[in-house]
Amino acid sequence: MKNFLTLQSVETVLGHLRALPVLPAETVPLTDALGRRLADAPADLPGFDRSTVDGFAVRARDVFGAQEGSPALLECVGDCPMGAVPDISLQPGQCARILTGGMLPEGADCVVMVEYSRPAGGNMVELTRTQAPGDHVVMRDEDAAAGDCIIPAGRKLRPQEIGLLASFGQKDVAVRRAPRVAIISTGDEVVPIGSEPRPGQVRDVNSYSLAALCRSAGAEPTLAGLVRDDAEALRRTVLAALDEAVKFAESSGTFKEIGKRGGEAPDAWARAEAKAAEIMKSKNVTKAQAIDEVLLNDPALRAECEKEG
């Protein structure tokens, strides 16, 4: 019996996809970039040494050995403003108030948490905790050093990459254009989802399932409509869809070989289809089901069809 469905292996299909050209780049707002493929890696991340706690920016050598019973006594010479470069340069024996995320002033190399401080009168502060250089500080190259590739081109952008791009100041981002996929559903038995199916008919479920899968993969699907079991109609629909789409998905399990023959069927298949048409007048079956019945009941015709291919 004629095999109506010709399958390809997953690796073969993936090979077809790999052979497709890279889509051109387009610029979109960062708010619309989720799920898109990055076209170009971002430039260097601007960085600075910043505090991870609220407290006092100090020189580690000035608090060496400090403890509850023997605190370090330092002069607080100012505050480190948020979002600005401090105009303070710490000298030996000095400190500066700083908040989480604030930029360290020149001369500071660590931060003592506010919990380990107490006022000592005037501008003087007692600090009761020893700190090493780098304690409670994110150094300017700690997130990423200049020249590091943080987000490679081609990466699918997730929420965390969107945040990284925001830290680079990229209000707009270059991404690959989303693939456009036209979805064609075929079959005499398939009816629109808004219709009430008669016996032997089914609603067009596949178009909407495939469209959802395309969107989840980052593509832009278009429903190109339903096509009956007619090779020429399918050919016209596919050609029209390819004018608008990079790829098209044809959803059916019984139309593949009919479509390959394209319009004029060989003699044996023409007779089989003519007999199938008569069966469809008296039975509520699809064209493929009717052809199966014809070939099952006519071994000679089945042999001719198998010979023609």
C-alpha cells in the first residue's frame, strides 16, 4: 500500500535549519528584546568600587586590630553621595559615611558595617571591627573586566540578560529579526475552530498549537489558512506564504505525497482518486481514508499505484 507520509529524522531537519542564512539585525527597545537573539555583544561595562553595606568607608590599615574593647578612633570627614563621585580623599585616620551601592572615596579600600560603629563625640567615630582590603566592597572589575564578553552575540535574551544590557545603558538593542513562519493546515476533514464539526470532521487544532510553539521559540507565526486536499491549491498557498515568511509549516498527515505529485496524478492514482471520490459521496470519510479503502479492496490497482510511486 502506498505510504502517504514520508518522515525525516530529527538530525536531517536540524540540518535544514542550520543551512538557513542568519537573519538580518534590527534595533528594538530593550523592553521588547526578551526572547530575541542578540546581534552584537555590548561594549565594556562602566564600573566603580562600591559598597555592599551601609557603614563607613575606611583604609583597612586604620582599623587593623580593632575590637569591642579596643576600637579604632577615626575622624568622619563627610558623606559619600549616592549616584555621584565623592569629593573626599581619605587621609590616615579618616573615614566617610557610605550607603549600600555608594562609590568608595579615594583612599578607601574597605567598609566597616554601621553595626560596628558608635559615635565618639564631634566628628569622631569608634569602629569595633577589623577589616581587610576589599571587605564589603564590589571592585570595579569584579562584575566584569574591560574586554570580557558578558553576553555573546546570538544569545537568546532572558530577564537576566535584559538586566545586564540595562546596566550597559542600552536603551535600544540590536537583535536578529524574528523568523516569520506561515502555518498551513490541510485536509478535507479540517474546519475552522469557530465552526461546529460534522461527523468525520475535526477543528483546526494544529494551527494554533504550532503558532504557540513558534512564539515560544521566538518566531512570529502567521496562520495562512486551511487548504483542502488539492495539490494545486496547496502549491498556490505555499508560494503566497513564502512571499511573507522565511519558513512555512504544513500541518497534515495524509497530504504529503499528493502534494509532491503536483496537480496531474499518474493514471493509476487518477483511477484510485476517482473511485475514492465515489466513496466520499456515500460515506462521511476523508479523501485519504477513501483512497485507503480503494487500495485495500483492489490489490491490482494498489500494485499499479505502488509501481508508479
